[in-house]
Amino acid sequence: VSGAPLGVFDSGLGGLTVVRALRSRLPHESIVYLGDTARVPYGTRSEDTILRYARSCASVLTKRGVKALVIACNTASAVALDMLRAELDLPVVGVIDPGASAAVEIAASGPKPVHKIGVLATARTVATGAYTRAVGRLSTRLEVIGQAAPLLVPLVEEGWIEGDVPRLAAERYLEPLIHADAGVIVLGCTHYPVLRSIIEDAAARLSGRHIPVVDSAEATAAAVGALLESRGLGAPASERGSLELLVTDLPASFSQMAERCLGTGAPAATQIDL
Ligand code: DGL
């Protein structure tokens, strides 16, 4: 089993930020990534639809014999993690608990006391309250303020990641979080790490100080590493992990996003039907 790949899925291309973090932390692991590009975005849809989509993505990956499943999508993690854990006979990791615990750690370790964690996410992720519950399991002291930032998703998909448009959008979404005195900002959507420096700069400009920004991709890769180790599922150190990219539609922006996240050596994606 330890030689089997990790299965990673996302609603589209944003989950490649998690793949990047996994490959840098766990270079021996092979990965099969499925981006449901035909049905993105998930973040604006109903819970029932997201459950159905998540189940079909998981089924493609389990049929390929993956040893563990990583839900590299905040919206699918918020809605479908419990269901997939109950239904599947393999470990399932979402991105929300790792992101929440990284945020709680940073909140506890800074020089200035932090009482509020701001979460930028899709409308559905905010509506589920998943980050509030995840932080609440770790600390009773911290308040979570969610802010839906839906326009950041198409900006990243379009590759519109520099200049005035993403800067103004980031400022508009951050404004209520800064106003409420959030001391840590969580990038609660897999697309947002691509805009990380724009978001960091905007938060600093609006607040007049440095506000730490948490990227749940890094924290998720660490959680996957810990899980594989605890279950004895890690790939042998002699292996060099391979990467297979599957998509349900091949958008023009795919190779650009793959290159941005994975470098020029990114493999071509194969289009599949669910
Ligand atoms: N991958 C989604 C997430 O992390 C963002 C894109 C979408 O709405 O599907 O929430």
C-alpha cells in the first residue's frame, strides 16, 4: 500500500497549490490529482450538489487505488469531509483543520495578543461555519470572522493576479476583517495562495501593520506527512514521486496555472469524464 499514490482532488485548478506543498514536503510520494474543471466553482453551489460532486471525484481516485485522499478544496472539505470519511475505507484529509490549527498557533505565538481570526473563503465555506467549528475545537478564546471573497476565484483562474484589479478586490474583501481587528488572516480557499503577496500587502496597507497570512496548503501537506508516518503508509525513500494530472475539462488557463504552481516540468493534463 505504501507505494500507492495519494489521491488529491479540487473543484478546479486551485488545488495545485496543495500539490505544490505536498511535492515539496513529501518528494517520495506519487500523486494523482483530479481537478473538476468542468464543474468549478463549487463555492457558489448547494450542499447537496457539492456532496454529489465530491463523491464522484473520490470515486475516480479510489478506483485508481490511492492509499489516502486529500480534499484540496476548502468548500468540499467544509461540506463533504465527514461523509467521505464515513463512506471510504481509507484515510481522508481536508484542508480546513490544518489551516485552522496553523492559524491558532500563529495567533498564540505573536508579540501582540490576537482575539480574532479572519477567514477569506467562498460563500459556501463561510456559510457552513466549518472554520468557526475547527478553531473552536482548538481554542475557546478565539473568534472567527468569515468573509466570502468569490471574485478572487475567477481572477486567479483568468491569471489576472497582478495590478489594480486583484489589489482592489483584495482590499474590498479584507476591509471588514481589518475593521473587526482580525489579527491573523486565513486563506480559506485553494485559489488564494496565488494572490498571497497581494493579500498580505493589502492587509498591511489597510491596517498599518503586518498581519500574518496563513496558507492552508502548507499546513495540509504537514498533516498528510504526519498521517502517513503514523500509519506506516509513507512511500519508500528510494522512490521519486510521480505526478498525474486529471481534469474534467481542459480550460485554456490550465497549463499556465500548472506552470505557476508546479514549475515548467508540470506534466500535461489528461481529460476524463466523471
Ligand atoms: N477550490 C475552492 C475552495 O477552495 C474554490 C473554487 C470553487 O469555488 O470551486 O473553496
